Amino acid sequence: MARTTRKSATQKQTTARTKRSSRSRRTLLLVATRKGAWLFHGDAARKTWRIDGPHFLGHIINHIVLDPRDGRTLLAAAKTGHLGPTIFRSTDWGKTWKEAAQPPAFAKAPAGAAGRAVDHTFWLTPCHANEPNAWYAGTSPQGLFRTDDGGNTWQPFSYINDDPQYRTWMGTVQDGTPDGPKMHSIIVDPRDPKHLYFAMSGGGVHESRDGGKTFALLIKGLDVVEGFDRANAMFHDPHCVRLCPSNPDRLYQQNHCGIYRLDRPSNEWVRIGRNMPKRVGDIGFPMVVHPRDDDTVWVFPMDGTAVWPRTSPDGMPCAYVTRNAGKSWQRLDAGLPKNQAWWTVKRQAMTADMHDPVGLYFGTTAGEIWASRDEGKRWNCIARHLPEIYAVETAEVS
């Protein structure tokens, strides 16, 4: 694909608008943890943070997201102990919450057939900008659901939840993933509400161009664990898939078997993680793309050797960035612990804001939140002693 090295006039104008907007808007961090949720309100300079929380203390919160279409509605995916999985909704930035009347649930199985039960909702995605009050949800075990009333009632979406082929690809609840299989990375093309992507861990990456009536596999070029069949979606384990806001024809993927890029209309993923340092490797969970530059992406490597200890390599955590679509990578560890830091970052727990320069944020399995106001050149810890962090999202508020 031909690429330009000089910023276009449109890109310069976008950057200028972003700088002007950043002066008047504040960053909100939405933090989901194993024991509740916290909101961190940043000042305009992103130097100080006001903590709001905990919300839902003691509940497992897998994801909390602000609706960008109205700028005030929050949805939180919760598992409330003995009460089971549910969704909570707030229309006042978390001051009050209301539980969904009908959370995501699989259709009742026919008599004599084995049914499935939702263990928890794992992923929340607002639908297209032209579909107010509509959201998608991904669950564990793998299921895809949609609401059209702002999160109050949820219905199974598409045919895949009960399709025999998809059920085979989904495997069983005993397969692999320590806290259960996942439906995640639900993506809506900003140009077309009918163009959708999702990923299953395990079960591969899938695409629909007709609003969910049909889905097609997108696993060409992806590696699998040695000894397994690459042609079988069951053995593919995408960890996180991201679409570039500045170029929706480009996607990046952090996978169980490396880091990949996909440039449409091609259907073949290219492994760009082989350019990472060999001693670090290209195994990890989260992935963040630059909001205005489709060549720039950040990852957070994890020790992927032998038994997969799920810690930072050698106890020395760091982010890595590429600014040339994966041709080369740069280590970003200024301010991070230099040794004996045996935590990692989960697939939803790293994110970026819209400022210029971009702010980066991640939460750790040790309950810390780290932030950078300069695209990862320097990191600062802005919170400690939280429960294990499952997800971190950003939003801009007036």
C-alpha cells in the first residue's frame, strides 16, 4: 500500500482542531476491577485526578463504557456474586445506576438439549453513531447480544449464538482461557453500521458486511499453537483486535501467537511482531491504536514462555510503540519499575485519549494505574492499591 510521509493539509487541520478541543475538555478514566469500578476525572492538563468510587464495591466489573453519542450515559458489565451477571446503566455520569430489566441471556434450549448460561458479560460496544441507544455486548461463554433501548433489555444478535458450526468453534467452557472463553473486540465500521467485526477467544476473528445476517472468517495468515490446525477457527485465539479510527481499512491484532496487521481489502493478516526484540517477544493482551495516525500502535508485552506466567518479561514492565506500521518497535519504560514488577496488563486495560499529544493509560493486575501525557515517553503512577484491574477506558467530558 502506498503511503505518504508528510502530513496532509487535512491531517494538520484535524490536529489543530484536536489541540483547541483539548483545552476545553477533560479526560475521564473508566476503571473496571475485580471488586468494583472507579471513575478518575482529570483536569484539562491531565496532571491531577479526582477519584470517584468505588461503584459496585465487591462486584466483578468486566467493562465500563461511556456512550460517545450523548456524552453522559454509562454502561457497566457486572457479575454480582450470587445474583449472577447483569448490566447497570447510568445517565448522570455514575451518580445513580439502574439495573437492566433483561440482561444478556442465551435462548432456552429445547427439551432434552444441553443449554448454555451466560457467566458474565465481558465486552460492551456502542453501535454506530446513527443508531442512538443501541449497543452490542459480548459474553463468556461466547455470545453476541444487542440492545436498542439504551441497555435495559438485551436480545441475542445474529444467528451465531446457536449455530452448530459456531458452537464447534467456540469449544467448551473448559477450554484454555483461565477465566472462561470470551466474545470480545466487537467493532462497528464508522462508515457503515452493517459492517461489523468480532473476535472469540478461542474461535477466531469474524466479519459481517450485512448487519449480522452472515459472518465470514478472517484467520488467513494467523499462526496457531504448534501441532494444531490453522484452518480450524477453534484453535485461533485473538486477544485484542483494534480498527484504526483514522483509516477504518486497517486493523491491528494482538494474538496468542503474535502481533498482526490487516490492510483491507486483503483478507490476510501480516505478522508484524517478529520485528520486536527476540528476548521480549510479541506475546501480550492489550493493543492501542493512535486516534489520528494509522501507522502508530502501542502494545504491552507479556512473558509468553513455557507455562505462560502472565507477568511482565523478566519482571521489567514496558510498553512498545511502532510508528511505521510494525516495521520497527521502540521500548517505552521511562518511569516504570526497573525490576521485580511481576504484573501484567489485561486485554481491555490499556487505552488512549484524543489529546495531542495522545495520553496513554493502563491498569495492572496488581491494581495500579499508570498514565503518560506524551504518548509513552514518560509514565507516572496515578493510583495504587486498587483491586486487580480488568479494563480501562477513556472518554472526553465538558
